[in-house]
Amino acid sequence: MTNISLLGCGWLGLPLAKALIGNGFLVNGSTTSTDKLALLENAGITPFLIEIGENEINGNVVEFLEESRILIINIPPKLRGNSTENFVSKIETFLPFIEKSGIKKVLFVSSTSVFSDEDKVVTEETLPNPNTESGKQLLQCEKLLQDNSHFETTILRFGGLIGEDRNPIHFLAGRSNIENPDAPINLIHQEDCIGIILKIIDRNCWGETFNAVAPFHPNREEYYSQKAKENKLELPIFDHSKPSNGKTILSYKLEYVLKYQFIKGSL
């Protein structure tokens, strides 16, 4: 059986780990919460308490990586609100441990925030031009990993993550003066995130970069108004006084190279 080390067993990582186990893999999974260790173990995951800092790592990262040939890095940068961590430094701190391990393949979960919100269609051929701190640091991390000769890295840039228990409408409902009503949505369902990762591993598709967004792009006002009605929530009120700006992310490469068919194509 193939061992996979999964750094970050949170909202996406935990169900991903369960899916990997269901497909015959042995999974080492990390968490930063002592309270979650039993949860991981009960799911059949070998649990590790690991916290990667900008200058040091707390936890047995050597054993976490031991015997694995594939590493999935699924820890988002904490750069919202007042948090200003240096995510690039965290990855730089982690790199020597990967290099000294038996890891040969790395899958790095990134974001479409590496592209700025301009009115254009974006493919993997589009030159990234991030205008947020998160996007800038993610792009640097992508390059750090892909330029490393000790292993092959595939970059997976997810759009906005949604699931049965997670949709931005719960934050937007009842709010007013919401900008960019005519901007297209670029979302992806949790089930497709997991399906795409399984397909990358199954097809041994390394050294690639993929955009991962459902092929469904109604404008923000249309989509979130409909979601509010479906969930019996107060309608969000959008501001039409300024022009809308927003990119449309295409994921044709996923469908062409991986032969992937979206499970939740219409969200």
C-alpha cells in the first residue's frame, strides 16, 4: 500500500484523507489541535500534531514524512484580518525536511488569488499577477516548490471553496452595498476538490499546474440571490453605482489532461 503524508486535516483535508484511505492508501495526517488527534485516529489516519512556524517546526515532522512518497500540502496562509504571518518562510522552513525524506511527489494546494480581479478570462497560460498579500505569498511558494529538484510538484489552484455546510451566502445574506454584482463567480465544491486530487494521484500527473473551478459562472448577484432564496435567507443587496470587476477562471486543462468530469458542475 502507498503511504501519503497530508499536511493539514481541516475542512478539506479530513474528508480528503478519508477518501484516500477508501482508495487503498495509508495516510499520515497532521493537525495543530490536540483535540483532533483522536478524531483523525478514529478515521483510520495516523495522526501527527505538527505546527510549522516561520523559523521552526513543532512536532515529529521526520516521522510524519517517513515511508511516504507523496506529500499533499493543504495549509492556507493566515493573512486575513490582523494576521500577517510570513507563509513563504513557513514553507522554506519545511523544505529541508521534505528534501531529506523519501518524498518524490508534492501536491501543493494553492488558490486562484494568484490572479488579480481583472475583466478577463484566465487559463493556466495566463501570467499570474496577484494584488493581495495572500496571492503574492502563494505564488512565491508555488515557485519555491516547483523549482526544487528533489521532488516533482503539481500546483492545484482552487477557486472559492464551498460545500454542503459552507457557502458565502451565509456571510452575505442581509448585507447591503456589496460590490461587484456583475462579476462572475469562481467556486468549486468540496467533492470536486477531492475528486481532482484523487485523479492527479491516480494518473501520476506531476510537474503540472491546474486551475480548479467549476464550469459555472453566473454573476455574483444572480448566484447569491438564488442561494438566499433556496436557504430562506434575507436577500443580499448589491451596489450598482460602480463598475464590476472580476475574472473568469477556466479549468479546461483539468478536463483535457486529467479527463476529469465535474461532480458538482452547476453548484
